[in-house]
Amino acid sequence: MPYILESIKSNRKIKVFACVKCGCEDIDIGDCGYSSFNVAWGKCKNKRCQHEVEISPCGCDITKKQIAKVWNDENNPKKLKSRYEKEIRALQKKIKALPK
């Protein structure tokens, strides 16, 4: 007996960090839905802030969970602090290497 596949939509909660710039918890996660040259984003909905993280280009099958992960990485204070400290150390090495 042959089989067919049925597509089923489901709802699930995805943890999304608050905006690192203003603390707003109202975040828009989405994508254009294009089959090629798709663009995805995470946007703070605070009209005064409008902080945005863009993923471009991305595949046409990107999920909200994948977009939320990128948003979370860019809005997680611990990860940002660690990244910035690493950049500072690298710049300090470059400064020390400059001739006096």
C-alpha cells in the first residue's frame, strides 16, 4: 500500500530574549517568505527603539526557531559581553604591536 505525507502545522512557544537596547519584550520574528533571496529578521516593536537583527540572505525554509536563535544570540547580554571582551583583547594586541 502506498503512503502519502500530510503537512501538519503546530504551535509551540519559543523563548525570545528582550531587546538588549531598551528591554522591550514585544519582539517581531519573521521572514519575507521568498523562495530565493529571502530575508529574515527579529525586530523590537518599541517605536522609540526599533532595534533590528537581520539575517540576509537566508533559505526559504528558515523557521521562527532559527530566527529566534539569531535574535537571542544578538540580545543575550552575557554572550555580547564575552564577544566584546574578546574583540577588546584582540584590539589591545594590535595596539601593542604598533611601533612607538
